[in-house]
Amino acid sequence: MKQTYFDTLLQIIRGSDSGEITNTQTLIGNFINQLDFEKKTEDLDCYIFAAALSKQFDFENDTNINLYLQRFEVSQIILFNMLAKHFPLASIASHLANKILEQFIELHDEISILNIGIGTGRQELALINELELNGKLPKKLILFAVEPSDESLSQAKANIQAAAAEKGIELVFHSFCTTAEEMTPETWDFISKSEYPLLVNAAFALHHIRELEEDFYTRNRVIQHIYDLNPLAVIMCEPHVNHNTSSLEERFQNCWRHFKAVFNIINQSELSHEGKTALKLFFRREIEDILGKPENIRTERHELGEKWVERLSLSGFSPVNLDILPDMPMPNGFSVRWNNGYLGLEYEKETLISILVQK
């Protein structure tokens, strides 16, 4: 992406503070109309940012542009398969988190896991397979699954029950169709009464906790609840970028840097032009939330690893540095390193994901 494009959009954002919304809308429209999606990859990348900003200022984009982008819409299942094969960032983070979980699980025949944001159970299925491969399957697993989507939660339960039955694990599956911040005192108390050692896993979930106050004390309250469970450890994966600020200018600069690296990963993949565009449009939804939605309804409120370390330490947690790096070969351009209390997953020296291990 051209730096001049970044400067132009940043100037438009700074000019919007004058209150001349009509002028801002015109500037964004003119910027979008000069982009050449067919010939220039960086122009499509920049359009995604400009289109997100246009929503911030209640501006409808050119219909022809949206019709062009519709050519690249694909089904969710195809997108997920493309992500798994050609976008290794999330899968590497999940594998690293599972390697950490495995080091705790192997010490216990019976174990409890609280998973906040379990989705459809993809990470747990991979964990069970890895444990079986290494001869470390527990005899009994108590799983407390928290997920706001009832459909995903039901699918997770079915998937994990089938895998546990196949591998001879005694599974007890407790479902909680809710968000972390909406878990009741009774739910926290129920989990605390588990008779087996407890691990807490939260993959790309806690950044969705939101509050109107700038400091987001609700996150600290959820972390305090987790600490009060006295877990063996809490393992978290989070995007390493600060989008938890009311400053649109700051969010734009952070968002540009983070997703510029994400788009670079896609650009270096073996996907066709159409495939690369489809994946970028998948991330467009996150960028639109970060840059286009009003402050009181945004959900993609990512924070830096250092900030999560600070939040965890307030409740009494301390970082655990586990020696897992020699066992993890990385694809070209990727690296991992312990840094300031978290494991940083990097691409071309830009930290994109923080993996925290605390107890």
C-alpha cells in the first residue's frame, strides 16, 4: 500500500474534526473514485480502509464499486478452508496455545477446561488429536463451554462429544450460551466447584468485552472472576494492536499498520487474485467495525499484549514462560518470541498476535 494513500486518508480524518462532514464525504468519495482495483493490488487494500471510514461519516460508496466487489463473495465454508490453508496466522496461534495447554494437561489424568468463546470447537478438536498423537490423552475431561451463539455451541458440543467417544475420553460438557461479561455469579460459582484442576482458555474472545468508559473496567472484572477460580493457568490469544481507543486517528494508524501486515501475508500466498481479494474482504468486516461503527457499538476492541499483561497482573496473575519454541517450526516470514510477559507471534518482525500464559 502506498504511503501517500495513508497520508491522504490521515489528512481527511484530521480535517473531519472541523465538523464539515459534507466536505469529508466529498474527499472520501474522490479518494475512492481514483482507485484502480483491477490493476493495482494496493488500491484494493486502500479501498477497504476508505470504505470503512466512509461509514464513520455516513457516506454511501459508489454502487459500481460495490458491484465489482460482489464478484469476489464466496461462502463461509470456502472462506474458512482458504484461511486454514493460505492464511496460517490464526492456525499457528491456535497450535501454539494447544502446545501450551498440552504441557499442563499431560500432568493430570482428570482435567477441567473453561473455554471462553469456544465457537464450534475447532481448537479443542485439534487439541484432542494432538494429545492422542503424543500419548497424553486425559481419562476424564470436564469442559465448561462459553459461547454467545447457540448454533455454534451446539455444534461444538456434538463435535467434541464425538471426538471424546472415539478416543475413549470420559467427557462432561457444560454449555453456557452467553458472553464472558454476562456470566452470572451462579455460573462462576458452579465452575469454581469443579473437583478437578482447571485450565482457562480464551482465544480471540476477551477483546469483544466492551463498556462505554474508556478504561473498560468490565474486562478487569472478568479477569478477576477467572483468577478467583484458582486455575492452573489461563491461556489467551489476542490480536496485538490497540483498537481500544475513542480516537479515530489513533485507531486508523494502528489498524493500517496491523492489517497492512495481514494483507501482506495474503499477497504472499499462492492464491489467485480472486482468492486473495475474497480473503481481504473477509477482514473488511473487522476493519469496518474498527473504523466505521459508532463508538458505543464497536466490538473489535483489540489491545496490545502489554495491556493484557497489566490487566492480568491487577488480579494477581503472573506470566509463565514455557519452553515451547524449539518444537514449533515456523513458515517463511513468521517467528515467535517471549516479550514483556507474552509470546509474540510475528510476521516480518511485526507482532500480530499476543499469546499470554499466566497463573
